[in-house]
Amino acid sequence: MKRIIAIGLVLILFTGVYLTFNLEGIFASSAPVIVGEGVSNEKILENIESLDIDTYSRGDLINLFGEPESYVWGDAILSIDELDGFYIMVYSNDFHIWMADNSIVELRFYSDFYQSKNNVSVGMNVEEVVEKLGEPNEIRTGESNGFIDDVLYKDIDNDLGYCYYSVPEENARLFFKDYKVLAMYITCTNPDNLIDNIKENQPKVTQKRVNEDDIDLPFVNDEEVKGTWKSVDFVKKIDQFKPETKFWGDDLYLEELVFKAEGEFNVRYLKWTKGYVMHSGDKTASEYIIKEIDGAKYMFYEWKSGDYIFRNQKPYYYVLKKEE
């Protein structure tokens, strides 16, 4: 299933007993340094039934799946010597494991290759999930996400389609976009105990920011950019794009951009002015360039991820095609 991910920087939020990623930016940071080869979805399915989430250590996981691609926390890339407190074992774009020291807190799934014991998977709509996991004690619509168990948060912060539902009796937490499951987290039996034992002593691992753009650019209208642009490719250099041949071999995390009137966007953290898209969270101003190729309009949009913000690397480009 194709993932629909909005633009954003990976943020870490303390939310009572849970520490969770802001899913609007969960894939926005650049790919971390490779540690191992990761794991295929097929291998996960072959071995996951052997995994005891309440007793397995990092060593047990490595014996089961091999070394992950990387260890990360927020925007920090961790070495094996830095694995104190919280960290994420990144096995693939589809499968992460949140660890607390040497214990599993959550198994995290970002595509529909895996179904939980209740036959819930990424891509299901809210109604299907409620039918399988049970009715919530309360539905809160339009509010901020309070991460309260057994409460279904719908249209979080009045953003239609963004939802959250945590059902501890089923060891499940689910995040939704467009009312469909974007990410499914399977938790251990007592996550509160693991988190409480660590969070006060969690080392603060940060990376020094090296790039911060001026995002207070005045609005200048651009009639050509207004409308919906759909992602078709992702390239290192503009001249690598060929309409007949896709350059990027993986899924495109950014699905679309919708430029509205007066600099507004379909993504609430973004504003635009002629030639640039400003991100208030990441503090980046990404240039866009429109070209006509073979009779169609294409946009080359700078993807200013963690590589640019923290490591001063030249941004790649998303290529988007104008919908007529």
C-alpha cells in the first residue's frame, strides 16, 4: 500500500505515559547511516510469530531478524555504543521497533503487509478498526490529541481525517490520515513501566542545526502554481528526470501538494510565495521550479530533509506533475 506522508521534521513529543512520533513528519528526515541490511517484509512475516514482545532483548531481535539498517532517535543517528534509554531499530521503511534500553516497547508497522491478531492493518478505515477492536469509551472531534486510552480522536486540531485510537486491552495504537490507518503500533504488556523507568534519565541526543532559512518571505502571487500537483518521481538533479522512466525505485512519501490562494496550502505547516514553499516547523524555504516537458507541466521541488538541515547536503528534488 502506498503511504501518504505530509511534509515535516521528525518531532518527539512526551504525551503522558507514551512517547510518540508526530506522524506528519515521521519519514521526513533523511535515511540514516546503514548498520545492517535490514529485513524484508517476507522475513518479518516468517519470523514474527516467534517474537515474544514482553521478553525479547535487542540481541534476541538481532538473532531473529539480523542487524537493523540503523538505530535512531528523533533526528539523531546512533552508534551501537549510544544505545542507552530510548531508541528505534529501523529495519525498513515499513517496520521499526521502539526500544527502552534492552526491552521492546512497540513494534511499528507502516504498510499493510502485516495484520495484527485482530486482523487490523495499515490502510483500514476508522469504522473497520472500531469494529475489530471495539467501540471507544468516548469520541473527541476537532480537539488536540491527548493520547488518552480508549478515546477515539477524530479530525485532530480540526484537520479532517487525522485520527488516533489507542486500545491497551488489544495492545494497539493507531494513527490515521484521511480516516485510514497510516501507522499501527503493537505495544508490550506494560509499556508504562518501561517508559517510567527510563524517561527521567533519557540522554538528550541532538544534532547541531547547520541550516535555517528565512521563512518570513513576503507573499507574491503565482497563478501558474495554483492547483494540485501529484508526485511522479524523486531525483538528485533536475536533469535526471525523464517522463518516460522513473528514476526513484521506491515509494514516493510525498504524494501531492495543493497550492491554494493567498499562499495557503493543503498542509497546515506550509505557506507559499512565488518560487518558494516555507515550512514553519522545519524553518526551511524550499525553492520550486516549474518546467514544461513534452506538453505537460512539472514542478521540481527541493526536499530539504535532515540531510540539508543538519548535514548541509544539497537537497534532492521531488518531481510533481500539474493536474489539469
